[in-house]
Amino acid sequence: MKKEKAQQLRELAPEELNRRLLDLRKKFLELKFKRAANQIKNPLELRAVKRNIARILTVLNEMKGKIKGEA
């Protein structure tokens, strides 16, 4: 899983970020099931997906703050 830079994410539209967030959450769920069944090839991929989800949520919250005028 490629690490997405926060600066690259800030250049995207909120709709694109929400789509990526949905995709990552689905992938995270699949990886959790694979881990439970001991079928996961790279256990560090779970961590990478979780961190990418956090990055996207952070950028979305930053955007939300700028819209409201807080930031």
C-alpha cells in the first residue's frame, strides 16, 4: 500500500477524498477478516491502510474548518 502524502490529498476535491475514504474502509475491513483467518500476507498493510484513512479524515476536517472560517 502506497503512503499518500497529506499535501497531495489537500489538492483533491472533497468528493474524491470521500470516495477514497470509502474504498480504504472497505479494504481495511477485508484485511481484518483475512487477519482473523490467518490469510494475510503482509500484516503491515493493515497499519498502512489505517494511517491513510486517518490522513484523509484529517484533510477533510481541515477543509471543513476552512469552510466555516475557523482555520
